[in-house]
Amino acid sequence: MSINFGFENRFDSRGKLVAFQFNQSFELNKTGRVNVNFSSGKNRKQEDIFIFQTTVVLNKKMNKKEVMTWLEEAHSYTSLLFNPDYSRIS
């Protein structure tokens, strides 16, 4: 899986990079705000791993039907977010 993400430090850190964490938030039209987090971590075997997390937040009163519709929309958006084959996310 390729998520098309990279970074480069252009300063002399004077040390070895041992961990990282990047957070970004994007406002969506009606679905709310999507938060994307990339970070380093360790698995249960203490091996280095790359972690990416997404959350979608909407601050709005909704009934049960509206919540279920919103959940489907939010899931659909985040499922396509890192898919290199998507044509356009609206």
C-alpha cells in the first residue's frame, strides 16, 4: 500500500531522527472535518512501524438516521483517502 506521503528536514538537526508525528486537518463540505495523523511507533514485537490514523468530526445534533448516513459518508471518504486509484473525492 502506498499512501503518497513523504517529508524531508532541510535543517541540521545535529542528531538522528528517532520519532515523528504529523497532524493535518481538512474541512469538508457537509461531512465535517477530517484529521489525518502520520507517526512512527513500535508493534508488539518492538519493531519500528508507520502509523496512519484518520478521524472525521462533525459538531452537529443528529437523529439516529442522520448519524448512520453521516457514518457511511465519513467511512467512504476515509476509505478513498489513501487509495491511489480514486479519481476525485468531493
